[in-house]
Amino acid sequence: MATKLSNMGYEVASIPCLEIVYLPKQLNSTEYQIIIFVSVNAVDGFFLASKNQLSNNTLVMAVGEQTSARLNQFGIEKVIYPY
């Protein structure tokens, strides 16, 4: 967004207001029937920071298309999300 605005001639000041910190939390997904991911960051935290795996029997849901696409990048093809 900043680049786009800058290219349009606006002076842009980018000030980060949020920092994502992943807490390493191991999750035994075989204990859960459904896991719902609420953001791309949640997917990254689950797979990258905690090195979790999903059981083939676990239903995976995402809040949106980008979150679903990120799950696909981790090899999770069966993702339910609202269209």
C-alpha cells in the first residue's frame, strides 16, 4: 500500500503498530475434530513456530480465501471457508 501511494505522489510514513510473536505451542491434532484458522499468521504460527502436524481426520476451516491459500501452501488441500 505504501508503495502504491508513494507512486501516486503521496509522501508516506510507514509506522509499524503491531508485532506478531509466535508462541511455540505443541498441539496434538488427533485430540481435535475441527481446527479453525483465523488468519494467515495463525497458519504460520501453527506450522512454522510450533512445527505442528495435522491429523488426516481433522476437519480444517479457514476464515477466508487468503488463510485457505496459506493452508494449501502447507499441503492442506481440504479446507472449508466461506465464499
